[in-house]
Amino acid sequence: MSLPVTNTATIERVQKLRQSKIIREVMDKDTLAMFEDPLENDMILNMGPQHPATHGVLRVLLRLDGETVVKCVPELGYLHRGFEKIAESSTYHEFIPHTDRLDYLSPLSNNVGIAMAIEKAAGVEVPERGVWLRMLVCELARVSSHLIAMGATAMDVGALTLFLWTFTEREKLYDLFERLCGARFTTSYARIGGVANDIPEDVLRDIRAWLNAFPDEMVSFEKLVNRNRIFVERMAGIGYMPPEKAVQLGLTGPMLRGSGIARDLRRDEPYLAYNELDFNVITGNDGDCYTRYMCRVAEVKESVKMIHQILDRLQVIPRGGHKADDPRNVMQSKASIYTSMEELINDFMLINFGCMPPKGETYTAIEAPKGELGFFISSDGTGHPWKLKLRSPSSSNLQALKYMAEGSMVSDVVAIIGSIDPVMGEADK
């Protein structure tokens, strides 16, 4: 039980705030409910938006009875950058780099999502090699993102070593990303109609070499924490999310599958060529922080299995077909632009006016590492969207924080946020 408030001036100030019309206008009902009962009994605590364990600028307003969370109000919006509004004044091609800054732990996956959304609106077909290259980078991005999720979750509950180990493997992947597309972090690799460039043979070889060595590293990761008593006690049984509530809240990705719902867009609504791959949808039935962590561990192994299959397929697909030959919608190579008047004219039109999908509305979603990443595009026939709406998994999954945190201990809130694995770049968008 928390200490009583003995400062009379503080009590009077809070009472005035409760009665203030201005405060009531700017606070929502959940926040106002924090101050309904006397502060002598409970304590109001702000976790964030600068707290390192909130995985970004997430503010969590907590009302505590001792160390028990009585009320939890997550507050987003501290990183709002107006991406959806920026899209309305950008051409479709210009908006692709902005998606690097959404879930900035998996920019390659975000690029593929927006490119597929534009192609659906414009009716652009991607050649076979471009499709398989997109799947390759999506699964590499999933491994990279889940490695950070594993390490950060363990670090949140006190296991720093795993974070350093997973970060090391992520750095190896980022070295490969740099050789593939020229950037480690903000990649912008996907293009309307395919990908920016084909993958060099030496990069394919080194990806395979990394895949062959990585399982031994995963064994070390699992031995370190999976059965560690402190780690298990901090995670198991914490942040319970029943399956029916997970569906009601619109959770996706490991958050949903950790509650036993086998929902994966790669299998249930296949896109690219995922229907040609052999993989399992990982689920867990306990619905707690430990299960969500273990789901991500298992999904890393599934992605490794899928990448092997993708590399095998890329070896038999002829080179040169990584981008569609559609001059009205697809940016052509600089070599052709500098040597052909027709290509130069097409490039001029695309740069200045953009591709122009017909009027209409489309929704396109992919299974990003954190869940369903969707793009709703409303086109008015011009070179920039009339409206572009993002369905970000971090934003949706954070709805579960309030439900899981209330009734838990204040120290459990840190583990719960880690199990959600949010990135505020896409939550605030």
C-alpha cells in the first residue's frame, strides 16, 4: 500500500484540477477516472513517455494500490509525424521512403507492403523474380525484428546478455542488407513493379552461409533464458490475454497467435508466392508473456526454413526480371533513361506527376513481423492518393495493454509492453 498524501496544498491543487472545466475538456473519461477517488489511498504514476522500457515515446498512466495496477491508460501520440497526411501531397513513388520510418525495425517489410498496395490500385503485375526477392527480404526482416523483440524483452526483465547476442546477429543481417540495397536501416528497396535491383550472387551465397550458422546461435539464445528461473517467473502467467478478447481487440501477429488463434495472412490470404512455401503457423495456448516470446522464437526458425526454400527457387529463376516493364507506372533503370528518349520522357512524367491509378478504393495487407500491416488507398485518378490510411499492428496491439496490465503488479507492466513488442513509429504514424 502506498504512503498517504500528507501535503494539504497538493490535495487542494488536485481537487481544483478535478473541478476544472479545462481539464475535463482535454482529458478522456479513462484519464478522468484516475482522479475520482481520494489520492490518500492510491498513487498516480506516469510511466513514460521517456521511460526506456516503454519501447519508444509511449506514456502509460497508472493508478496503483501499493504495487498493484488498479487502472491503466496508455497514451499514444508523442511521435506523431503525419505520415497519412504527407502521403496526400506526395506521389506514390515518393511515399515509399516514408514507410521505412514506420516500424523501423523491419523497413524492408514495410516497403513491400506499400508497393503491393500501390500495385493493386494501379493494376501492376510484378514478375516472378521480383516476387521471390520480396519474400526473401520480408522473411529476413521478420528474423531481424524478432531478434530485437527477443533481446529487448529479455533486457526489460533483467537479462542483458541476450540483447547483446541477438543484436550481434541483427548486425550481421544489416551488413547483408547494405550489400543488397545500399542501406542498413532506411532501405527503400521495394519499387512499384518489383524491387530496386537484383541481388548479387555473392550476397545470395553469404545469406546462405549465415542461415547455416544461425541455428547454433539460436540454441545458445534458448539455453540462456528459455528455462532460466528468473526469466520464466517474470514472464509466465503475466499479461494473460484470452483468445476471445484478443479477437475483440483486433490483435494480430504473435499477440493473436500467442492466444491460440492461428491467423496468418501468409497462409489464410496468400500474397506474393507464400502459397508455394512449406511453413507452419506458430501458435501458443497460454496467452501470456512467455508464450508470446516463445511464438517469436519459433517464428524465427520457420522464417529460416522459408528463406532456404526461397534461395533454392531464386537459383532457378532467370536474372533480369526483378522489375515490371510498365513505363507508365514503373521507374526504369538509369541506363535505359540515359540512352532512350522514350524512357527519358516516361521518367520525366513519373517524377513530376507520378503513376495515376484509376479512381477507386483498395485495401492491401501483409503479415508484417508485428502483425497485419494494411494500406487503404483512395485514389481520385491523380498522381497522389486522395487518402492513404495505415493499419499499423503496433497501434492495434497496444489496445491490449490496458486489459493485461490492470490487476498486475507495476513491475509486470514492463514485461507486458515487451511482449507486445510495439514500435511507436508506426503506432503514432
